[in-house]
Amino acid sequence: MKKRTVYWDYIYIILGTLLTSLAFNLFLIPHKIAPGGLSGIATVIYYITKGRVPVGGTMLALNVPLFIAGIKELGRGFGFKTLLSTVLLSLFIDLLKVPSVTDEPILASIYGGVIMGIGIGIVFKGNATTGGTDLFAKIIHKHFHFIGVGWVLFVVDSLVVLTAAMVFGPTLALYALVSLYLGSKLIDLILEGIHSAKAFMVVSEYSTEISQRVMKELDRGVTLLDGKGAYTMKKKDVVLCIINRMQTAKLKEIINEIDPIAFVFVADVREVMGEGFSLE
């Protein structure tokens, strides 16, 4: 692995854990919003003990068994980075004493969930997790790539929220679910949405003209697939093109100008690797 890549991993880890800790200290913990996972359990313990047991320290202690499992499943390199991010997050939560910026629980749940999701997503970009259910989700995603990390977190952490509801009540549990949902969406956006794109398949008599304009005006490669109509048995070229989301409107305009009756379908592409797209 290149040194520059390793350096960026550690930058991601520091930045991600800092943002996550701010989400807890500014929004979640002051409003008794337990956003699932070990952090949720630690928040419950914090209030049960009337603040005598710190949230960060509890999270660190509970992470030990999962950390050992993570080393076995994901390798020592990953384990060291996860250990670093787990320790940093615990320290940031306990040491960065900042007042809550809002008195409204709903605003706290929204902004806390968004910032938490961005922070955890950045940590994942650094090839680490913040421990707890984040680590569990990373292990599951390794074996089942089609399951988004964010959704694994949402399902598992929801169970923890139900437990927290018994202590804080159903209203605060609902706020916690809002944070969890927003956090899971932001995590997947950081991991996959940045590289997401649209796949266009166009069946038209004017496939050559469409292809030329796409390559010239959008600077995107085009693949022509052999196709044949089942009814007419007539051969047609099918245009396949992957574009950025921002280019969607322009491509539709090109198709409509050349062949308004072309058959077109569009699909979401979660991640693209290759010429013209990021390989990270």
C-alpha cells in the first residue's frame, strides 16, 4: 500500500471520529438520544449512573470483544486502525465538553444523525470502523457485499434503541430512530453515493448518432450491444452508457432531439470503476 494512501486513511479516521464525537456531544447525549450500538448502551448507562460512568470509557470497555473478533475477520492492519478510531472516539467524547446547540429534541435527532453518519462514513473510508456495531456491520458487509453497511447498522441498532426505550421512554426512542435512519443513509452516501451514477440503455434506429453526440458532448464512452426485436426480428444496436448524475438531463435532451420515440431505460449504479470514474 502506498504511503500516501495510508496517510489519507489516518486523516479520514481522525476527521471522522472528531465529527462523530461532536454529533454525540452537541446533539445526542444531552437529549438522551441513544443512537443504537454500544454508544446507545453507553448513553443509557451514563444516565442510569447519573453521569458517574463516562460514555466514552464505557464504549471503549464494551468494544474489546468485538475488536478481537475484528482482527480475526478483517486482518491486523484493519484491527489497528479500528483500535485507533475506537480510542480516539472514546477520548473525543469524554474530553470535548461542548454545550448542546439546541433545546429541540427533533432538531438534535436530525442534525445528530446526519453528522454521525458523515463521521462514521468517513472513518469507513479510512478502512476502519468506530467499533461496536460499526465493526459488526463491516464484518457482515465483507461476507455479503450486496448488503449495505448503513442498513446493517440500522437493523442491528434498532434493537438497541428498543432497549433504550425502556429507560428513556418511547418518544426519545422515536427520535433515536430518526437519527439512525439519517445516519445509515449518510454512511451509504459517503461510501457509495459519491461514485454513484446512472446507466442508460437506448434502443433506437439512430444509435450511431446518439453515440457520437454522447462521446463528443458528454465525454463519456459508449458501448454498442447487438440487439434484435422479438416482433420484427430486425437487428438494432443498443446504446449502453454510464454517466454521472449531473449529466442525466443532458443525455435525455440528446436522445429526445435525435429520436423522440427511442426506447430508453435508466438504472441506478451504486459504484463505477474505470476510465472517467474514480478507482478508489
